[in-house]
Amino acid sequence: MQPQFKEYTIVTAAYWAFTLTDGALRMLVLFHFHQLGYGALAVASLFIFYEVFGVITNLFGGWLGARFGLNRTLHAGLVLQVLALGMMVVPSAWLSVPYVMLAQAGSGIAKDLTKMSAKSSIKMLVAHDAQSTLFKWVAILTGSKNALKGVGFFLGSLLLSTIGFRSAFVALASLIAIATLGTWLGLQHDLGRSKAKPKWQQMFAKSRAINLLSAARCFLFAARDVWFVVGLPVFLSEVLGWSFWQVGGYLALWVIGYGLIQALAPQITRRWQATPNGSAATIFAALLMLIMASLASVVQINQQSAMVVVVGLIGFGVIFALNSAVHSYLILAYTDQADVALNVGFYYMANALGRLLGTILSGLLYQRYGLVGCLWAAACLSAITALISLSLPRVPNQLTSGDQQAKAGSL
């Protein structure tokens, strides 16, 4: 096995393990506290520190990765997740809102250290002129991660129903501990480490392309989480009367399907572009706006229409997956290897900021306006994403399809 592919496999496997626990953790906390009688806004508040510290982590995590190596930031993220999961294995009386928010903060830091490290490492393992291979590897990592996050949603619901809240966290922490050992033994020790020590100012000195893409990413993920985090699960449970199994199963299938579409994005988009550029991101964001505006209009007329909500959000998931996959490719295509950790960290800071915005709005809007308010907000945020994406440039030195395939075959 080629060394690059071996390390890609190790990084991907560790990211998979982390993603399973991340999705399960979300469902365990959401359903456990909803069972205790917490309202939509209170449940949303449990995840605020998770997103806030994700913003901070991505900003400084890129700098840390460039300075000390991506393998070290990956290890740090995995170890921190073990500790965050362990914090939940305490007597029920300890699980106050501030305590759970603190544990979620640790998990948020862990998640974004792991994600930044995994995504950045791909840039280091693929030849500079092999754009099609870069798109393919990014799509596989991102798509499989999101599919497994959906499995994690189902796993969280299953563990809560079978072995209980505390035992579930023991099992999840054990899985991450095994993944940590594997990355410690298998990755090179200087992966992604910059030869020149990066300065603090470099965290903010980004190119126009990076700034635009980061802004588009922020509003794209806000458009998803404004209905996904709190609004939809509470709506399905309270208004439509679904069981926790049904809610968790639907969210799991949605994310699994979303991940599979992401993994297939290179095959789907190459029908009109060998590798995507800013125009693809603009088209997909505009389609998201149309889908959510149409769905909000229908639900506003008939809020009991379960089929409309279920099918409409599947349509959103397909287009959102393609849009997200294009973004994940563009951030690596727009950056040089020397600055990859810094730029990817900045980009995922914007991603986390969008999730934070979406999380807060999800609880607030649902409590005041119901799911319809969340859907209209998603339409508006998608429109902002499309407007920003209009200015995204082409990929620098983009190769022709034949050149890309030739270079990819030489790896």
C-alpha cells in the first residue's frame, strides 16, 4: 500500500470513529433532556457552547496544526472527546444545564480539532496538480463522515433505549480510545507542520477567495441547522406524534443519504464540470432557497402534512450535500500546502459560526413561530449563500479533464 493512501486510510478511520460518537452524543443529549421536560430553547442552549468553542477552536486550531503538525492536533481532538464523553458518566443529579454545556464545549473543541486535522491532511497527501483526485478523496472523506454521523444518530437512540444513558457514554468513550491508539501508531509525526513558524496575524490575512468561500459556508450551514438542530426533531415529536425511534431513525437516514450524495458528488458534477468552481456553488445555493421557500409556503398552509415535510427535506438534503461537497473541494483547491491548516481552520471557523447561528435561531424561532419560521429562515439564509457565491472565483490553474485524469492515474 502506498504510504499516502495508508495514512489517508488511518485518518479516515479515526474520523469515522469520532463521527459515530458525535452523532450518538447529539441524540443522547437531545432525547434525554427532552424526556426530562426541557423546552426547545432550553435544549438548544445545551449545544451553544459546543458551537461557540467550535468557532474558537477552528480559528486557533489551524495555527496549532501548522505549528505543531496535524497528527498532534488530531490526537488532541480524539483524547479530548474521550474526556468529554467521560464527563457524562456521572450521577443524574450532576447533569445540570451548565455541566452539560461544559461537556459539550469539550466535545465541540474535540470535533473541530479532529475535523480540521483530517480535512487538512488530505491536501498534504495528494499531488498539487491532481485536482480530480483531490476532489474525489475529499468527497469520500466528507461523504462517508456524514453518512456515519447519521448512523451515530441511530446508534444514540438505540443505546439510550437499550443500555441506558450512562452505559452508552462508556461504550462511546471506549471506541474513541481505540481510534486514538491507532492514529498514534500509524501517522507520521510531522504531517502538515509548516517549516516556517506561522504568525498570529496569518490567521486573519486570507485571500479574497478564502474569505468569500468562508462567508458562503457560514450561511449555508446556518440554513441547515436553523431547522435541523431543534426545530425538526421537536416538531416531529410534539406536532406529528413520532416516537424517539422514529425521529432518530429519520434524522439518521437523512444524514446517511446526505453523506452518500456527498461521496458521489464527483460523479454527479462532472457531467457538466470536470472539477467544480464558484458557479456550481451558486446554482446549488439558489436551488436550496427555492426548495425551502416552497416547503415553508406549503407547511404554513397545512402544518400537519408530514409527507410534505419529510419529502421536502430529503430534496433539501440532496442539493445541500452537493453544495457542501463543492465547498469542501474549493477550500483545498484555493489554498497552498504551506497554508492549508491555517486556511482550513479559518474556513471551518466560519462553518462553526454558521452552525452556532443556526442552533440559536432554531430554538428561538421554533419557540415563537414553529417549524414554519425555521423554514423561512432557511430560505433567507440560502439566498444570502447564493449571493455571496456569485463572486467565488475559478480554481487557480484548473486543469482540463484529460490532464486531471492523467495526473490522477500517476498517483
